[in-house]
Amino acid sequence: MIRPNTPDRVEDGRKTTTFHLRRACNGCGQHLGDVDNRDVDDRGNLTDVRGECDHCRPLVALEAAGCRTWRLTRRNLPEIDDEVDRDGIYAKGYWEYVDGKLRVTGLRIGSGETRIVAYFGDWIIRRPDGCFTVHKAPSPA
Ligand SMILES: [Zn+2]
């Protein structure tokens, strides 16, 4: 079902803006369109709408094909690092200079030339064969 995307309406001469609540993708945060009943389940929880998002739809397909996915954040980096280590693959925080200071900007998985780097906001994908890949976060609009 196509999701409507009602534009904001500003009325002349009055300080009134009328807008419709918008749903953001729970995978990447991009706006998808107006909120409606499909956005809440029977218990009142927000539903997974990544399948409506051009950027995140491939992740939904990968999960259906048996892949494990994580969106890398500062908070879940240690958890993902531990899980990758348990698979027997070397992983550690990825450090870079940012504004003159050395900071962790993501997670490095693997070693040598085959290593991959996921930055905060990217999705890490573990395929059923044990290989890891990265689905980049969308570029800021
Ligand atoms: Zn998305």
C-alpha cells in the first residue's frame, strides 16, 4: 500500500502550521510518509517498516535469507564485537583522527586485506556462510 506524504500547510496571516505525523524508517531514520494504522501492532508497539524503505529493503531480504544483521551504534559495538569474536573472527573498534582527536568511529572485522570496516550507523551483515559484509548508512540528505 502506498503511504501518503501530506505536505505541511502554513496559512497566510496566522501563525499556524498544520502537519501530519510522519513515520521514520526504524532501520535508518529516513522519513517514509504519513503515520497510519499499519505503524502500530495490536499491543501498541511500532511495527518494522524497513520493507517500505528503499535503503533498508535489501536488509529485510537478507534477513529472510538467513542473514543476521545489526545496525552499529556506540552502544552496541561491544556486543557485536563479542559476537563476531565468538565466531572466531577478529574484531575491534576502528580508530580515526576526528577533529584532531583519536576516536572510535566504527568496528573493524577481520584482519589484513580482507578486513571490512563498518562505521556507526552502518549495518553489519553476517551471511549464513559466516562471511561479513557492510550495508552503508544512507548519506545525509
Ligand atoms: Zn530505512
